[in-house]
Amino acid sequence: MTDLTTDINPRAGEFTEYRQAIRDLCRPFDAAYWIGVEHEGGYPEAFVRALTDAGWLAALIPAEYGGGGLGVTEASVILEEINRSGGNSGACHAQMYIMGTLLRHGSADQKRRYLPRIASGEWRLQAFAVTEPTTGTDTTQIKTVAERRGDTYVITGQKVWTSRVQHSDLMLLLARTTPAAEVARRGDGLSVFLIELGDAAQRGLTVRPIANMVNHETNEVFFDEVVVPAANLIGEEGRGFRYILDGMNAERILIAAECIGDGYWFTDRARRYARERVVFGRPIGQNQGVQFPIARAYANIRAADLMRYDAARRFDAGEPCGGEANLAKLLAADASWEAANVCLQTHGGFGFAAEYEVERKFRETRLYQVAPVSTNLILSYIGEHILGLPRSF
């Protein structure tokens, strides 16, 4: 019989140095820590600070700017291990997956100005303002406007589900710089800006927190003629939608890794409880009705894990990986949600008790069916771009 200390991730022996370092860092941030943060409705400041001080949130920043110079594959392992430890990397993961917009399309001056400060932890780049209340995932129809006035842009509009604004120093913003009626293609006329948040409240920016089912700091953000230096435009005016799309493959791969971390956590908790919990004189895991769902959940996590590595390898090699990145996110999100349901069912009533952590992680992993991209949008992508079916929207 397999020892309960066995790691059920067969690839845990890869990137051992990174995995062990993250596990060691996460160890003090145990169940009591995460339960306490949620009870207070707080932000895991101590955890995020520890990750920052250890350099992990600067993993994708080139070494010349003080970062780790690592690839998306290594970054995915970092986020996987955070969630595998029982933590929630959603409190800080955006700094990794929105970094690519600045790295790939920012000017040399912007990189020199911002990247060393982000790498050192002096500044955080955690906020990503794209979605709007009336457009949802129809990003090309956003209405927030950035009007050029001399050497500045004046921004007016509203964003929603903008996370970590209150714990970030910088925000990446997508806004319209050319009216939609004047562009040839619906993805044209959108631009990306890097906004310094330090005194933004005095410059017309209002933040309203949104209470939600998980302890996740997210907000409505209102821009009332917020003035931004023209020097903070990233790349060329009007090409921002392309820049955002360029970073979405990394986002999907990294989110897939978080789901895989959750999936291994749920599967491990379920198998441990099923071996230890004795009812009617036998471990409940001896019953196939309990054993088979855990086995199937594990099989699906393993399959999603392979797709994650394939997508990450392609991304780091500079190869096209849109299909693989979307498949990785779809499979991993589905697998983690299945594993969450199995784990909760295995624990029975105790699964609803906060002290077992299952209910908290259950709520956290459910988010990935919806955000940062919904399952249905990925299915649309697969149908159109991989299977050659007619565009559905």
C-alpha cells in the first residue's frame, strides 16, 4: 500500500529546488493563517511580502533588471506549489501574468523605470483594468476613453472586477483612444497604459470594493478625468488589444498551474481522509463508491498537468501555443473543480467545516470556471480556431 507521505504528483522531482523553496516558504502560512485572513476579510499581506522578499514574484523579470529571468514553465511551478500547499496565489498572481505586456511592448525607458522597482518589491504591479460592467468579455467594445491632450492622456470611464487595486502601486489599463466607429477592425483603437496609483484618488480615481463569495480583493474602479503622462502609454497607440491578447497565453498557462495545484491538494486530502476515516468497521476508501471518484479526479489532474507542461514549453520556446494554452486552462479548471467536489463528498459533513479547509479551497477553485476567462469562451476558441467551426459570436 502506498505510503501517505508519497507525493502524488509524479513530476514533483522536476524543478525540485523551486518546489522545495516554495513549500518551505508556504509552511508557516498554514490553515490557521488562511482561515484567519478570511475571517477578517483581509489581504494576505504577510504571505505576499514573503513571496516578494524571496524574489518569487519577480521570476519573469530579466536578471538585468533584478528579476529571476525565469520562463513561464518555472513560473507555473511556483504558482502550482503555492496552491498545492493550501495557499491561494490569486492574491498576487497577476504580477506574473500581466508582466509580459510591459516586458514585450514597453519602452526601454519604461523598463528601466519600473522593472527594478517591481523586482525589489518597492512597487507592486498587481492590478489589471480591462473588464467593464456593460461589455463583460466583449473586450473590443469597452467604453473607457483615453483622450490625448498635449503630453498627457485624460481617462474617463469605469472598470469592474479590477482586483488587488488597494494592494498595488501600478495598474495596467486598457482604454479606447479611437472611437469604435472610426476603426477598420473591432480590435483596433485600444491602448494600454501603466498608471501609478499612489495619488490616483486625488486625481479622480475612485475605488469601490465588491463583496464576493471568496476572500478576494476586487473592485469597481471609476475614472473621472484621470490625467496620465503620455510617456506611460505602452507600445503604440491603438494596438493595445493585440498586446493584451499576446499575454493571455501566459495567463491561461499560469492559471492552469494553479488549478493543478488545487487538484493535487484536493486529491491528496480526499485519499488521506478516505484511508483514515472508518465507518461500519472499515476505511471508507475501501468502498469503490468512494475510491473510484477519487481515482478519476486524479487521472484528470494528471492529464491536465501534461497539457500545462506542453503549453508552457511551447510558450517558452516562442512557438505558437494558443490552442495548447486554452486547452490547458480548460482541462485544469474542470479537473480541479471535479477534484473539489470529490474531496467535499469524501469528507461528508466535515467537508463543510472551516477547520478542514476543504470548503475554502472549494470556493476558491470554483472561480476558475469563470475567471480570468470563462469555460464557454475557451470552448468557442477551440471550436473556431482548432476545429474550424463557424464563429459563434
